[in-house]
Amino acid sequence: MTIPPPPDDLEASLANDQTELFQFLGTFMSVDTQDPPDERVAIVEWLESTLSAGRR
């Protein structure tokens, strides 16, 4: 299976906006999803709202 390259605009965005990407990943990775279980719901809701806001 060959993975296609990312679109040019995505590649440019990642190259230019690394700070925003690192902040996003830091928030995402810092959530403890093991205990309490409610945190799993919170991170999914945060992820959904964050990604939805970026599409507008």
C-alpha cells in the first residue's frame, strides 16, 4: 500500500504553523484517559470542537 503525499496546502500549513500544531498535540497528549473514564468523553468532545472550528 502506498500512502499518498499530503496536499500542498496541508504541508505548507504544517510548515508555517508548527507552534499551533505543538500546542494542539500537547493538549491532546496531556489528557489522562485511564482514570477517570469521563476524561475519554472530554477529550473526544474537545477534539471534535477543535477540528470543527478549524473547518469554518
